[in-house]
Amino acid sequence: MKKKNSPFLPLYYLFLVLIMAAFTTSCEEITNRPAQKPLTVIDWPETPMPLWEVILLKPKTESIEAFVANVKAHNEKYHQVEGMSTTLRYYSSGKHAGFYSWAEGPMQMDYLDNKEMLEGHQEDWMNNVMPLVAEEGPANMYRFITPLSNMTIDPSSNPSKILEVQQFSVKKGSRKTVNDLLNNYRHAAQFPVPYAVIVPTQDNGDHVDFALVWHYDSFGAMDGAWEGYSANKMLDSVYGKRVRKKMWDDWQENVTLVGSYVAQSVD
């Protein structure tokens, strides 16, 4: 007599298939689980982070050549300080296009007291530089936030030829959230371009809470350095896709771009 198959046999096989599928998915999740959780502690230094003084000036059209020459002569005479450097840059596009920036650093605040004591310093600037200026722009001190940046500054090396600066405002009450995001991007994204996070010490009224300063050796590098790079892939490999999406959502919610520009060094 032929044995009949149990009517529950198909259900049994279906149950086995579902169990195996769940097991496979679980194994894949364990295998692909990111090794790290987002960083929540920032390694803040115990000593004050370095400062740069930056002032913006727009020379008279007919005096540009003399302006550049006189600023350089002033720097040679009064700003040859060990461990510091001065740079003159032209804002070629974006915010404040047409202006020049004079920058000096890295320093601590007490250097400003000593600079004012240099005999003839202020007189040289007022007599030989300022008469050539058509318009004065904003001036400020900027703190270089070392633990959130992926680069160090060596004043003895030649300055980067091109700076791309992105200025941001931060949603009120969200400073820690944004600092944590910057810390995790520095840790995991491995951006292919050196960058500094800077914070103005004073409010110029333009609502800039921090800026990213990207350093390039040429204009061409502004495209070439990013070829084949994916921040999403880098973040996914460390934190996983779900965390990465949450990080970008937090950035969009708490950070607003308020200005950007490109500044090139003046040889």
C-alpha cells in the first residue's frame, strides 16, 4: 500500500526556508556590522589653540601693484617672527571677490600686545599701505580648531597656493552636535584634501560660526583631488549606512552655508 505524504509537509519545508533565510540575513548583518560607533568625545587640547589675524583690504585700481609691493615690504621689515608667517591672498571669486586678505599666525593673544610695541610698525602701515586702499573689509581673529581638522600648520613651509573657504552658521543650541559631526567626519571620512576648521573670535554680523578651509596646490587640484572619492563609502565602511544617513540628516538640520570664496596666494 502506497504511503501518503503528510498534508503538513509543504508547510514544514516553507518553515525551513524561512528559518534559513533569517539565519543568512542575520549572518550578513553580523559580518557587515560596522566596527565602530560614532565618536562622542573630542580630544580638546589643554593649551589655547592657535590664532590667525585676518584683515581684508581692497586697493585702489590704479594702486594694486604698489599696494602688493608695500605690503610685502612691510611684512619683511616687521613680521619676521620665528614660528609665524604672513600671507597676502587675492579673493578671486565668491564672497568679497576683488579684496585682498592679509593674514598672520599662528599666534596667541599676547603677541598682539608685543606687536604694538614695535617701533615704527603702525606708522609704516598707515603711511605706506593704507593710502593705497579704496575700501576696508572685515577684520577678525580666527581660532584654528586642531582636534577637528585633518591637517597641521607648519609656518616654515610654503603656504598653500589656493584656499577654498566655506562659511557656516550653526543652529542655536546645536554647537556640540556639530562639533561631534566634524570630529566623526575627520575620523572616518578621510577627505583627500587637507582642511582646517576655524572659528571667528568675534561676530562680524555675518552669522559665521565656523568655516572649513580647504588647501590646494593649484586650481586643477580642486577637481582632480576628489576624483574617485566617495565620502559615503568611507563613512559606511566605518559606521554603517544607517549611521551615515543620520549624520548627514543632522548636518542638514543644524548647519547652514552662509558664504564661500576662493583665495589665491600672491607671489
